[in-house]
Amino acid sequence: MHGRHHLRRGFSAAAMVAVSLLTVSVPAVRATDEGSTDGGVSKSAVASTKKASTRDLMPGYRIRARDPLSVNAVAALTLIMRQDNVDDPVYRAARKLVSDEVASRMGLDAKLLDRKWNKAPRDHQIAGLAAISQIGVKYVEGKEDPYVQMDCSGLQWFAWRTAGLDMPRQAVSQMDTHMRIERKDALLGDIVGEGTHVHMYLGLGNAMIHAPFNGKRVKFKMMSEAQAQRTVWADPSRIVQFRL
């Protein structure tokens, strides 16, 4: 399969974080003296604000409040990380929910996208699903906190670490010459970069997912053909080969 290297490792630290966020409960915050006021501001309003602030900081709340696409990606990710069989019908059905929604949002052929994902090795599928699970996460430079905040290389770092790969953290290293591939050989999960900005390829056309820049959130992008032609294309799974 394009000479790709399959990884068959257990849960990585990043992956454990991703799955554990599904089960974190949010402690209740109780307001008192709801009818009293202080300086013209209702104590109940202050308590409500504090409650919302505390709630928003809890990772369990964040995952439950996320885009349904993110939740479906985590569900599919959990299934494939428990086994090596990418052809398992339960996993395939869960993954198709994700690819169909990606196709709908990006104007892609859903059947063709599903076939493209089928061709990707297990580690590439895991990385792709992990990246999609972060859709809507806030961009913050230098961060790689899943479901909270991350930058462009932080998204790649999280996704490929979830797949069990010793992914470097810096964008330049993620496009190392040892990992370069021809664009025609690119699969779901491969990295597409220009300068110091990296995207993840979604496996069809010029469809990408990336963390853009400050003030934005992780989102899908249909890269222009002009940009696609001048970018670097890289397969992170080659790290295993050139570091041995």
C-alpha cells in the first residue's frame, strides 16, 4: 500500500487523553444567596458566570459540547484503536459517518472519499480521525492541548502521536526531507506544508484540515491548486524508517 509502514502499537499518551475526555464528569457548581446583590450586580449572576467559566474549563464538558462530527470521529477512533482490523464492519460504519459528513461539508464525492480512506493504512486512518476530532478547537500558538487549544504543528503532533508515532513538534521537522513524497502518492493523514504552516491531507482532491492562525479555529480547507503545487507533501510514517 504505497510502501507505507503500519504501526501496531497500543494507546499512546495523546490517545489516552483523547479517549479519557469522553468520560470526565463535570462537578456541579452551586450558587448561594441568589436573591441578594452586591454593588448593583446580582450574586446569582456572578455565580452563574463563575459556573459557566468553571464548566468551560472542564475537558469533559468540552467534548460533550463539541461539533457532532468531532464526537463521531472520537467514536470511530476508539473502535480502531482497540484492534488492528480496519475492515471491521462496526468500525467501517462508524468511520463512514465521519467521511460522509466531511464530504458533505467540503462538497466532495462521499463514496469516493470513503474508498480513499479505505486505502489508507491503519496509522493514517487514526491520525486523520484524531485531527478531525479537533474540529473547532481554538488556535493558540505553541499549544497542543486536545479539545482546548493548539497550533498548526500541534494538531499534527497530536494526531500522529495518537497513531503511536514519535512525531516531532515543530512544523519544519514535520516536513523533513526524509518524509517527502510525491503528491500523487498522498493519502489521508499525510502532511502538506508551506513555509512554517502545515495542513493534514484528507485523502481526496485538495481537501485539508488545519489550525489556521490566532483568532481562528481548527477547520477544513479546500486548498487552491496553485498553493497545492507549491507545497511540500510528506508521509509522517516514514519517521519509523529513517530513524531506525
